Amino acid sequence: MKRLTAFLLTFMLAVSAIAQTKTSSSDENLSPAEQSMAQANRMIAKNPKNFEAYNALALALSRRARETSDVKFYAQGEEALKKSFEVSPGNFDGERILVWLLLGKHEFAAARDAARKLHKKMPDDVMVYGFLTDANIELGDYKDAEESAQLMLDLRPGNLPGLTRAAYLRELFGDIDGAVDLMKMALQSTPPNQVEDAAWILTQVAHLDLAVGKASEAEAQLQRALVLFPGYHYALGNLAKVRILQKRYAEAIQLLDQRYRAAPHAENLYELAEALQLAGRSDEAMKAFSEFEQKSLLETDRADNSNHELIFYYADYAHEPVQALEVAKRELARRHDAFTLDAFAWALFVNGRYREAREQIEKALAVGLRDTRVMRHAGEIALKAGDQISAERYLRQAAEFNTAESEQARAVLARLSSTER
């Protein structure tokens, strides 16, 4: 479950309005998604031929997937949509939810194709533009993504899904402050009863704070998120990053272990293994990395995979450069976003192919990204490519922020400084 799953927000509120019946007293302790699931099921029980109720159920299930990070809910959502189409073949809301499910499963090219078809049917639908934005971001077509996001805001100024997508694009383009401002606008527009939506936005603000080394500000946002939605897996992962910056490794490990137990995905295990390594618990880290590799390889050919983490595992921990490059090529065949280009560049780097690595990392940076890991990679690649001036510039930029990658950049700069004396 990657960042893409986080863009549901008011799509759920808008489309599931058809399922809004009086909340049963038995629903009070349920999450927002579970409440919507219960409402939709009551509508289905009342009228099994109500295709809108099946649509509402499918959407609620996709939201439950975000709440729990459990992909089984996407499969259940698809089953609900099949029943919707049996009653009303090709209904627009059902087709639109199907695109959302494709995005949730990381089938980005298929989702974009489906969204383009829907756009022809309904040129002014805000959420179809949202889906085009999502798919184009993940495929690396940032110009088209930006155009779609702007059209969302032109059609309905200040709409919540438009704000969150615009914020992510601002982040990718290097405008962290602008991204934070848009996320805070989105938070102000979130209904009080939508606690998971609010928790997600707070977690994203914390993520942005962490990107520029604001650990205390990030922690405050994450504590708010965990009050709103206790045990929220996204917030736990980011709070662990705060603890790592504070060098409170034992607490970070506890948080990451809690997240992994709640959401046992390969990428979550990878971050736990890294934290164990940082804490000096090498035997446990080795065991976790080994388990991660096995899990990751099982899904490496699927759309929803942990290939980025697998590349960095092979490159930085297992020291198996050939395997790193094989996985990177496989992922590059699917998408050309900045983070995939960075992973591909690093795989080329550890294989000694510095010129090619430089070409790929420059493509990633051309987006405007201010990610410390990407900048640190760019610095090390430029150094090996013989461009010390650019290397020092990238490394200084990475070193500006108080992140784990910043520490590594400072270490490289220190080595450069010592050799120049």
C-alpha cells in the first residue's frame, strides 16, 4: 500500500452520499469506512437490485483498504462492482469506482486508459480528472498530471481531492511550503466526522515536515493523527522516522513492528529491518531483511510490489548489484516516475555504470524534487562521474536537512574535505 492509496478523501464523501441513511447505534464504534459499509449493506438487504448501493459498498471497501492497508478489501470491492454492473451494465459511478480500484492496486496504465474513456463520456467530472492526475503522477507524466489537477481546481475551486493532489505535485516540484499550505487548506475542509481523512492529511503534513528536518513539528501532527485514528499505520510509520531522527531507535523499532503487525507488507518489513540495522541489532536485521527479500520477490512481477525497496536492499545491504539492476529494469518497464528513475540510477551506480546513472538521476531531479535521498544519490553519482562541483552542490543540498540521508551526505562531504587537505 503506497502513497497513491491516500487520495480517496472527498471522492468517498461525494459518491457515497447515496448510501447515507440514519446511522445505527451499533455503528457508533465503527470506523468511517465500516460505517459506510454497514449503511450500504443495509440498503442492499432492503433492495438487492439497487446498483447504487453496490457502488457505495465498493467505495466503502476501498476506503477500508486505506484504513487498514489490507488489499483484500480491493478484491471485495471488485465483487461488489460486479453485482452493480449485473443490475446496471456500464453505469458511470460504477465505472468510476472501478478506476479507483485499479489505482489502488497500482495498475496505473490500465487506470489511465479507463479514466480517459470516462473523460470522453463526462468531460467535466472532477474525480475523473483526479484519477488522470494520479495515474500520470505514478507513470511519470508530470505535465499531464499538473494539467489535470489544475482543471480539478478550475472546475470546483477549493475542492478537497483537488487540493491534496495539487499538494503532492507541489512536493514533487520542490515547493514543500506550498504543499504544506494546500494540505492545511484540505484539513480545514474535512468534515469533523471523517476522522481517518483528517488523520491522513495530518500524517502527510508530518511527512512534509520531515522532508525538511522539522522533527518536532512532524511529531505534533502525528500525535494529533493518532488521537483521531488510534493505531493508524501511516502515522506509526512516520512517527518511527521522527524517533530515528532523535536516535531513539528502540522506540522506532516498536512503532515499526506495530505497523508491520497491522499491515504486514514487504515494504513495511524493509523499514523495520533498516531500523534494526541502525540500532545495531544486526542479527535481527539480517533475519528481517531475509524475510523481506522472500516476500518482495513473490510480488515483484505484480503491479502492487515493493520493487523500490528490493532495489535498495540489493544495492545497499545485500551488495548484489546485478540483482538490483534486474529489478530496476523490471520496474522501469512499468513506470518512469522520479522515484523509479532514482532507484534505476542507483542500481546503475552500484554496477559501475556511472555515466548512465548520471543521465537517469538528472531526469529524476529535473522534476524539481527536493528529496534528500535522491539528492544524496545525485551527489555520489556525480562524484563518480568526475563532476565534483555538481557533486558537492547536491551533497550540500542533501546535508541542509536534518534527515538520515542528510547524515550520509555530510559523511561524504567530510571525506571529500579530508582528501582535499
